[in-house]
Amino acid sequence: MNKKHFSLFAILAFSLYFISCDKLRESFERTKNPKRIDLRQADDEIHSDTVAHSKAKTFQSLYHSAERLDSIQSELENLPELKGKKINIYHSLYFYDFKAGYISIRIQNPDSASYIDEYKYQNGEWQQPVPVKLSRLEKIDDGLMPFNEIKFSTAKIVHDVSMDKTKELGGKGNIQHVYFNFHNYAKNKKATWNTRIYGVRADYSAYFSIDGKFLEMR
């Protein structure tokens, strides 16, 4: 190989070497310091999608309207298997302010008195009833109460008063759960609505009469 060819070969080799080094450094820099503008754009896109998703998933509180709660109760008693029949609640009723609202209630099967079915209200409608497994020793009659003696709209009264009590105690959380409980109602005619109130220094269980009158906290 003459000197001319050798010099040409050396120049070509060094050029390829430096080009490779530049590519390697560029690759390293991209890994170490990715383009910020791309990241900001990606963040903006994610944020926009999140906001849009959140707006699409915004739900009104279950306790926003007394009329709505009474309408939900009416929808339940007008279900095909319950319409026009005597309806008895079994032991309890439960409200949960989640998404479009969640309500759980156990009802004595009007066609088979020894059966209890659980009805759930979610996604804006009543779901198909689910059979409740009971103990053979359980006395169903002790846990029954006529459905027409309560109003779902009372849950709003209980919720609103509980929120006021929470603020008085310095609490900031929302009241999401409202319960209605009773036992042996046929004999003692006693039933209560109740919630859990979270204050700054102490938490309490709040109790209300069947028509929503505040009774006590303890």
C-alpha cells in the first residue's frame, strides 16, 4: 500500500470513528437528558385526558335531592317482582355516596316468606336481587319492618345534619355513609338512622329517629 492510499484510508477510518463517537454521545445525551418539550407536551396531553375523563365521570351526590331519593324508593317498590305486594325490610338499609350512588337493602321475598333477597342500587338503577343465605336458627320475623314506614329522603336529612355536626367539631370530611337499623321492630317499634362523624379531637356515632330527628352522639 502506497502512502497516498494509506493516508486516504487513515482519514476515512478516523472520520468513521468520530462520527460513531458523535452518535454515541448523542444517544447518551438523549437518554440522560430527554427533550423537555416532548415531556411537557406528553404531560399536557395526559393532563387533558385526565381532566376530560374526570369531567365525564363527575357524579351528583346521592344526598343532593330528597326528591331523587324518594324517586329511587318508588322505583324499587315498582319492580315487577315487588309491585302491588306487601314489602318488608329485613334488618337494615345502607346508603353510600359513591359515583352515582349506592344503596343496599334486604327485603323479605313477598312470594316466599322464608327467603330474603338483597337489592342493590348502583350505576343509576336497581340491580337484579341476590339471595341471602341465612342461618337455620335465624328468626326472620324479628328482623322485619314494613317498607312503607320509612322514606329514603330521610337519608338526606340525616346526612345534612351530620355534616353540620362535623363542621361544629372542626371536621372537614364528607359524610358518605348513612345507615338505617332496627331489631324486633314489630314489638318495640324502635328504629334509628345513624352515621359516623369525624371531628378534630374525637369521632362519634350520631343517632336519629325514624323521621330524621337528631337524638344523640356518643
